[in-house]
Amino acid sequence: MKIGFYPGCSLTGSSREYNESVVAVAKALDIELIEINDWNCCGATAAHAMNEELSLSLPARIMAMAEKQGLTEVVVPCAACYNRLKVTQHELEDDTKRSRVIDILKMPYQGSSRIINVLQLLEMYGAENIKAKITRPFAHKVACYYGCLLVRPHSILKFDRVEDPQSMDTMIKMVGGTTLDWAFKTECCGAGFSVSRTDLVAKLSGNILKDAADRGAEALIVACPMCQSNLDMRRGAINKTLETPSDIPVIYITQAIGLALGLSAQELGLKRHFVTVEL
């Protein structure tokens, strides 16, 4: 199975461990990821708040390059990138906007490539292989945290349930884990305010970690590098807001599945986290 792959900026920089785990798990499941040639930043999170044409042109170029490469389906592991590409596809159904963007890009754009997130990749092309290749069940009690961008806006993404999504929970149960019912699975972690308003990120992310800890979670499972960064890298600031400091690790869904498949901590990038991962 061959599928297009857009890593985006985070997976090649601050979230290298996510990239490592996505690539390692895909290889273990016999999925060949074909990286888009000469890809660029999608513009998340700032472009769409500042310049509409820029916010559409950046993701459109990525998809135009995928089309040029003959990639009919592209997996986008970063939730923010996934959201921007899907929203842009929707916005460029408008003929006027599409014509303007094509003029800016100076290259064809059809919007024909199907954009999927990492959970959809695992559901559609990995589920049977995952079941067959489990060597060490992921026997842990975890809270699956979806954040804002994987499921909203539902009218465009049409992925999972908005208030109580289940796709990540289903995957964790498949590899032997137990998932918790909890109150913060789609609440915001503070997103792009990590630098400008770390105090707000600490408060919002602290609420998420506290609820997970109160319900007995051994770890948080995520599919968004921004969420992982806020909950992991900002743990020092977060713990200052909590009565009881939290040492719960925050790992990617691909890392959890990789552990169940018998992949090593090094292959999955588990040594790169700020909060020690011992699962």
C-alpha cells in the first residue's frame, strides 16, 4: 500500500518523535509513505488570522504538488495541518477563490487528492494488520485527547463525533488498552498561545491533565503535535497551576500502537519527551 505523506513543519522540527513513530508504524504495517516533493508550510496557525489569500495559497500549493506527483490520497498526521488542508479544499470549491489562488500559485490545482488524518490511515489501512501483529498488548489505562482541530468544524471535516469522538479510543482498545470516559477530550489546550500567553496555556492544559489524573489515567494519548507540545513541554508552567503536580506522560497514538507492535522506544522517539515515558 502506497499513500502520499505530508509531514509539515512540526514533524520535521519540534515533534520529530511523532514523525519517527508514524514512519515506523507505517513500515510495520506495510504502508509505504510517499512524501510530497518540495512541500511548504501550511500556514498554521497564524496565516488564516492575517491574510486570507495567503492562508489558502499555502495549503493549496501543497495539494497542487501532491496532484502533480500523482498522489490521490495524502495522510497528514499533524491535526493543525490536516485542518488547514481540509478547510482550504472546502473554501476553494468557490470558483472565484480557486481562480485567484491558481493565479497566485502559477500552477494547476484541482483539489482532487483525498486528505486524511493519521487515525483514518490506521482505521482504513492498518486495522487488520495491527490486530495480527500485536506482540505486547498496550495494557494501560489512558485518556484519549482529541483537542480542537481533529473534529472541528464537523461540517467540513466530517470526521468522528464532535463532543465525544471515539476513533482513537477504538484504536487503543484494539491494542489492549483501556480508555476512560472523561470531561476534557475535546477541550482546547491553548493551541498557538504557547509562547505569547504561556499562562493561559498552563491553565487550560492544567485542567486537562488534572481531569485525566483524577480519573486514574496512566497517560494521555494525542494525535496533534501542538497539543503534545503544550501538555508536555509546558509541564513546568502547568504544574505551578495545579495543587498536585502531574507526571502523566503525553504520547502519540502512533507511539502507543508502535509499543503494542513491539517497536522500541528509540524507534518511536519516546526518549524525546520532556515528561519521562515509562509504559
